[in-house]
Amino acid sequence: MSLLKIDACKPGLLALAITGLMATQSACAEETGSAAMAADAAPASVMKKQIAGCDPYKDFSCLDSYLGTGIWERITHYYTLEYGQPAAPADPKAPPSRRDDVAPAAQSTPPMPFTEWPYGGTPALGASLPNATDSPLMVGLANTEFGQWLADNHIQMYGWVDVGANLSTSTVHGGNAPAAYDYNPNALDFNQAVLYVERVPDMVQKDHNDWGYRFSAIYGSDYRYTTSYGIGSYQLLDKNAANGWDMPMLYVDWYTPAVAQGLNIRVGRYISVPDIEAQLAPNNYMYSHSMTYTFDNYTNEGIVASLQANSNWILQAGVEIGTEAYFAHEWQTTTNTHPNLLYPGSSFKLDPGARPAGTLCARYNSDDGRTDVNICANGINNGVWGYNNLQWKGLTFYHSFDEHWHLSAEYYEESQGGVPNLNNSYVLNDIVAVGAGTPFSPNLVHFNQPGMAYCSGNTTTSNAANLTCNSVSQGFTAYLNYSPNPMDNFSIRPEIYKDIQGQRTGIPTTYKNLALGWQHWFSPQIEIRPEIAYYHSGLPAFNGNSNYGIAPDKRSESVLSGDLIYHF
């Protein structure tokens, strides 16, 4: 592929690849192609002198000569340039990155995993630009014909690799569960390799409609947490594969500034709207996840609208197909080989939870951007027992005390109805023992079936006559964060998770978790996250594996873990 020359006095193209700043905002009256060609022809010794004599953080115009011409040369030099820095070099001619009628950015990345207080279903309204991701890969491609085409069309390709390890007091394969994401104890883990291809709508401007999309791909052990029944789910449900692939985000966005202060409509598969945490490693404070998030809504397929009503309020409403459900399952059925009192027919829906559901959320952000409250109901329908048909109702709260300290907190209640009762002798003997008769029995879903319920909690004498019941779980978690400098953050995560009927974790008990973590950034592209976590449950819940009939035998668990995230 032939290489293009990037004009040193046209920082707009560099900004497209590095700082997300639009090319149309910078121009130069005179061409300097001869200088660029001279740089191409310069021997390595001359190039080293150019690099040594140039600091793009002080003089942005020399950035291109610093980077060089070859793809790998530019990528290598860019990693070197950013090492020890909290951000990419800034183009002084860049346009504003956010509108003046929205609150200031809540945090900075590094050292935090976000700049806006988290809310899903849309890019940040009033603060999203095309080509805004700081990506070494895009820098490397920037002066090729392909890279130029990507920049001209506001398309970026980027991602990361995340590798982790842990030492645990549990020993059984899969025995760290129900803690996550370090599923296997005492192991080195290839958690995730992720690639995004995306076009982000320009939500800072107010004069035209815009559109965007994201295609994402993930491979690694973390696929087990993102799996949606019907989308590559054979890896988890048929094989229980250690590593697998998924596409957790496949959506398009359409944005208009003509409604209130901006309206975005997203269609496709997207991350569920609420939550502090997210599946993708860089979006989280710590390597491990709270149990509150582990047994939460992950993805929806549907349509969600996000409206910036004014500078303080964002309203969201959506319609989706359940949670972790594939839209085609809404009308697909399968043969019932063992008709019974719960499922008496000769067939049943492949996933009874794959049915229309609704989402409604309201987000308040203070004028100074320091306080944020997001109240949400997600995946609301009749709540019938499905693969993951969770009725989620809760809120998140964020507050920044000063430039060093901030708090993120979340509470929710989630439920399902018609869940088979494991305290009922008929369910145990005529359904569980037979291994057939429900949409999720082992003859249809071989591994990692959705849980049934102990309908009276851990008491086996009452409610035994009921074939089913409603299952309810409640989660509360918080992150208290202290950031002494732009490259480090320390987190304390207390948590209480109540799995009242045991439908989510398999054990009807209350869990308590305290975790301490440190996030250190070597540059905006390289981060490590060591941590230590302690878990305790009212009943033995750790060091087991339901897939292989191994009952948990520990009420507590300690895990020392950490990971390395390497962005490209």
C-alpha cells in the first residue's frame, strides 16, 4: 500500500488519528510536501536527530516528523511519545470537544475509566466527536491511503488486549465463581482481545443531523459474561469453552440537534443502559467485577432513544427483546421431550424470556458536573423465567468531592417470575432428575443453564407445594476512589449482594465483598490493575462448579489478582 505524506502545517489530519479533531478545522496557505518528502528520504541517523529535537507536547507542528513514515515506525514512536504522559499531545487549533451548554467533564482518562459519569445507550450527548479515540493503530495508518480514507469517512479501528492472573483460596476449576471476572482460581487468564470499528456522530455541533455505528468483536475468557442466548452461545451453552468470541455491540446511531438539546436513537445490540461497570475491561475501575454487576443485565437488542432535555436532564426510553436474548427467539419453539406440570405441551418457546420489553431512565447531572443520579428500569416485561429475562430497577449515584476523591454507588433489585422451585419434590424428581422438560434442561442447554429457585430461601419445609415462585435479588456496591496524580487511582469497593432464592448464584444467601484496587497507567495506552478482594457468604457458595456437579464447600474466599491492558 502506498504511503501518503502528512503535511506538518495541517494538524487536522493528525488530530483525526490522534486527538479526534476534525480535519476541516485546520489548513495551511502553503504546501510543505517537499519537507515531508525530505523526511521520507532522510537516513535513520537524521530521523533520530529529528525525534530527539522535537517535543510534540510543546510544538504540535513537529509531530509528524517525530512519528516518521512507516506504519510500525509511527506506532512505535507514538507509544514512546505517550509513555509517562496522561494524554495525547493536543492540537492548539482543534475545535471544542464539548458544547458550552453541557456540564464539564466529570473525570479524566487516565486515571479513570471514563470522562463522563457512566450512562449507556448513546455516545455522550454534547461531548462526542468523530475520530476522538487516542489510538496508536490509527496513528500508524494515518499517512497511508487506507488511513486517509478512514479519516475522511470518520471511521476508527482500535481496541486492546487484556491479560490477567490470580491467586485464590479456592482450588476447583471455575471455583472463584460467583466472583468474577477471574473465573478459574490460581490461573493466568487471557481475558479479552477486543476490536472496535466505529463512526461516532458529531454531537458537539448544532447545525446538522449525523449518524454513526459500532461493530465490536471480543475473544477470550470473558465471553462467558457477554454471551446472549442465540448469538454464538453454543460456545458457552453447548461446550463450556474456556475462551470464545462474541459481538457485544452491533448498532447504528442517528443523532439530531433539532430536538431539545440533542436526540440520539440507537438500534441494534448494545450495552444495557444502567450501571457503573461494563463488560469491556477499560470501562472499569478494577480487574474484578462486583457481584452486583456479575449477575446484572449485560446487553439488549432493540432501540433506545436518549434525549438531552436541557443542561441537567437526559431522558431515555427504549424497546428491546428481553435481556441477553436474540430477537429471532421471540417466535422460535423447540420440542418438549418430557411434558410435565410446568410445561405440559409438546413444544415450548426456545427462550420464554425473548419477548418485548421496555426501558425508561432519567439522569440528572448538576451544573458543575460533580453530582449525578441515574434512575432506571430496564428490560421490563412480564418477567417470565428466561435465559436472563431480568426485570431491573435501580439507580446509580456519583459525586466528586474534589479533584482527588469521588464516589460511585449503585443499588438495584432484579426479579423473574415462574421460576421452578427446587424445594418442590415434583420439580426435583420429575424435572431435575430426568434432565428434561424445561427450555433450559440439560438435554437442550448442556452447560451454564439459568438457575432455578429455592422458593423459600434456605428453608426446605415451607413453600414446598409451589411449583414455581418469583425470584428476587438485590445488589448494592460502591467505589470510593482516591487519585493522587493523573496516572494513579486507588479504589475501595464494599458490596452486599442478596440472592434471596438463589436463582442467580445457585445458593440462597447473602454475599459480602470488600476489595482494594490500584490502577496505574504507564501512558494512555498501557494500564495495570492489581487488587485484593475478600468474599463471604452466609452458606457455602465458593469452590464449586455446578457444570460438573461439584458442590461449593467454602463460605469465604480471598483473591489476589491483577491484569494488564494494552491498547492499540
